[in-house]
Amino acid sequence: MIHFMLLVSRQGKVRLSKFYSQYTGKERTKIMKQLAPLILSRPARLCNFIEYQDLRVAYKRYASLYFVVGIDANDNELHALDMIHHYVEVLDRYFGNVCELDLIFNFHRAYFVLDEVLVAGGLQETSKKHIRRAIEAQDELAAQTSPGGEAES
């Protein structure tokens, strides 16, 4: 089971965080503050898995972002890397070669895409076409409503 997913920039700023297990605000902050420098300081030639508390952390760097997933110690790390890659592919199809600025200025869409891919710490949808259709439907719905929340006539 996935306990959390973080997107961390090379400067150590958390760009997206989603927790699927019960953590207090202090615990969440502690996890983010401890994991970011731990992952950023690792040489690229080392493996993409580390032990953290009672979890195993899998991470992958794409461009200037590190995608970090905290999983159970007995879960398959390669499956976690595959889920990260799947999420990155969906983001790439949606944003067209996703970059850090896309996630900063469209963070709500990045969270929506993540919610379409993962639910309650598990992979929900593997089909990129189904995910893209759901995202497009959400975008159409958002375009139909005005900023005041009223439907346009």
C-alpha cells in the first residue's frame, strides 16, 4: 500500500504531497523535511530505494522533479517505480512534456490526475485513455461554470 506520494524539486521544495495513511500535520511536515534532503543528497548511481522508519521509499527523478512514494516494507519496489512512471506518463500526455512550472501553476490539475491514478493508496486506473477522458470531462465541466460557480447560459 502507498502511504504517501511527494513531488520534490531539486531545491528541496515539496511541489505536491498526498498522504494515504493517517498522519498528523507534524508527522507530515517531519516526513517531508527529512526525506527531501535525504533523497537529494544521494548520488545518482545508487539505487532508488531507501529505508525510512518502518517504510520503504521509492523515488525517481524526472527532469527537475523527484517523484517519491512511501510504501510498506514488504511491498514490491519495482511496482512503486512503475506507478510513478505511469503517473508521469499521464502528466506528460495532459500537459505535453510536463515541467515543474506546470505543477506549480496547475497544482489542482496535478492533484486531480493523481486522484484518477491512485485511490486510497492503490492503483485505480491503468488505462491512460480512461484517465485522459476523465480529465477532459472535468476540464469541460470547469469550463462550463463561471468563476462564481453558476452555470453559464
